[in-house]
Amino acid sequence: MLNSAGRADAPTQAEIVRAFGPADIERQDGAGAALTYRFNNCALLLLFAADARSAMRLAQSHPSARRSGEAAPSLDQCASEADARRRS
């Protein structure tokens, strides 16, 4: 799902929220939006842009470490952590 960021078939903001649950931080800015999810070992910043039909589609996804000095996890690692939280 996250790997399709920037493509025409990228998930909408609503689809991401259904899959991941409510974001820890949500920001709407003009024709764009940003959702931040915080997990145990990673933070995931998701950026959305309006498509031709004004649907907010995932444009970029950026995983980062939660603690200073740690290496940033891969997008797949962060997505796995999101999936584990959703199942618990």
C-alpha cells in the first residue's frame, strides 16, 4: 500500500486511515495533507496531494527512527509495525 505513493493508483487518505487508524498528528494545508503515525521503533510521515478529481492520494511516505542516533527503519519495517499495532 505505502509503496504505491506517488502513483495514480496510490491509496487515498481515507483508505490509509481505514487501514492504519487515526493518525497521531494530522495537518491539512491547502491542497495537501500530512499524517504522522508514531510506533514503537519508527515514525511514519505520509504526505497527500489532491489528484485531478480532488481525492487526496498518497504522494510520499517517509519512515524515520523514533530515537536520536538510531538508523531509520525501512518503509516495510515501519509498515509491519503499523500492521502489528492494528492487530493488537
